[in-house]
Amino acid sequence: MSLPNNGAPAGPGAAASRMAWAKVNLTLHCTGQRADGYHLLDSLVVRAGVGDALHVAAASDLTLAVSGPRAEGVPTDARNLILRAAEMLDAGAGQGAALHLEKHLPAAAGIGGGSADAAAALDLLAAHWGVPLPADTARLGADVPVCLTRGPQRMQGVGEILTPLSPLPPCHMVLVNPGVDVPTPAVFSALTDKNQPPMPEVIPTFTGFTEFIDFLGEQRNDLAAPAIAREPIIGACLEALSDAALARMSGSGATCFGLYATASQAENAAHRISSAAPQWWVAAAPILAA
Ligand code: C5P
């Protein structure tokens, strides 16, 4: 993975890069449904230190190339949220940019690959073209607003209401994806009880790993049961993570995560799981602090 130059003082038009970090829902409570069918959520969202890399260089036309270990099947036309993000920013001005995505995250996997890419594109191209970010980025996808942030967030509404949380204790993660695509709409519609309790009104400031895990253990991912019913192999991923302090599915699946106190515990678990199931996508990464 190439090194990003996030935050580097590259002026408009300069070549630059952004990382599109994986989005992980440590909790995902479905608390209701809007008249338009979208579901109301209450979710603790973090970013893991593994992701796609997006690069931009000056060009007269807008183009997108995709490479990397997970490039296969990724569209390079208007179906790709990166180009939709570019069009949203450009607003018909006809500006060009040569975009190159290094794809490392599995798609349709519950870790926001497409939304994280779209957010990285918005951030990168707003700087490249010297234009402001639009206000309604949720139009691109419900997870795009949270992917424009970095530290831990409480995400509510359908994804557009964000409350930054206090820094979390150091925490390491293993992400495991068994290679099945789970369509988000199908998982939401298979959810029978759409009015489940939210997280506590106040999310405390956690002083240590154990306290954080105890809190998370009392929370849920309401989409896990319908996702596992559709793809039982998700249950096998959770089983593979049974030595973690907490194991749970992210988003609508199929990616599951395990939380560990130290990087070496996470790396050992990732090594053990990839040896036992070499066909699965497995990554060890810290939770990003900010
Ligand atoms: O917004 P995004 O395109 O990521 O959402 C994909 C699908 O997931 C939506 O079309 C909708 O069926 C479902 N969804 C939902 N409630 C949300 C987010 C997504 O029902 N809060």
C-alpha cells in the first residue's frame, strides 16, 4: 500500500493521495424506519487502519483507474461512487482529474469500501479543484458522512447525524471476510423487528480496554441475525474470532471483527485465521484514534 500524504499542504492542482480507511460499526442498533424505507440507526463507528488508497493527478479529462489486490469487478464508470462524488463536486464545470484507486478492501462487505472511497474522493478533489465540500454528502450513500470523519463517532438518523466521541482506549482489530457479497437492502428488509432499543443516551468516556469491551458487550448489531440467516458462513467467521475480547459483524456483513488489547494478539489471531482459511480476507489493524 502506498503511503498517503493526508494533510500535506498540496495546493490546488497538485498530485496528492488520501487513504480510504475501512469503516467498522462496533455496534449497530436499528431503532426505526422512515417513510421512505431507510432505517434509523444508532451506531458506534470507528475507522480501522487498513484501507484503499486514492491518488489524484492533474489531467484535462476525468478518469478513474483501479489496481490492487481487490480490483477485480470494481467498476470504473459512473457506477463507481468515486466518479459520482467527482460529479457532485464538479457540478457540471467540466474539470478534469486522473484518479487512481488502489483497492485493498473487499466490496459489499459492511466496512464501507465504496463509501470510504467516495469520501476520500470528495476530500481529495475538493482540495485539488479548490472547491468546497457539498453539505448533502449522504446523497451519495448513508455511510459517506461518517467516512468523511476519522475518530470514533456516534452515527444516528440514517447515517447523517454524527457526534464525535471521546478518544477510545488503544484497541486492535482483526477483520475477517469470508468472500460472500451481502446486499445491504436484502439484510435490512429481512430484519423483522425494526424498532429495537438505542444505545444508552450518554456514551461514557472509557478509561481502559476492559471497560470499553464491557460496554460493547451490552450492545448489538441488529443486522447480524438476518445476515447470518442468509449467509451462515458469517457465523463461521465469528467462531474463528472466538479468542477475541469481543467478536461481532460490521454493518450489514459479511465482514466480522474481533477486538484485542494488543497489536501482537491481533496479528497472531490474523495469522492463525488466514492459515486455517486462506481463501478468506483477513487483516489486523489498530482502531484509528483520530
Ligand atoms: O445509502 P446506501 O446506498 O449505502 O444504502 C444502501 C441500501 O441500504 C439502501 O438502499 C437501503 O435499502 C439500505 N439502508 C437502509 N437504511 C440505512 C442505510 C441503508 O435501509 N440507514
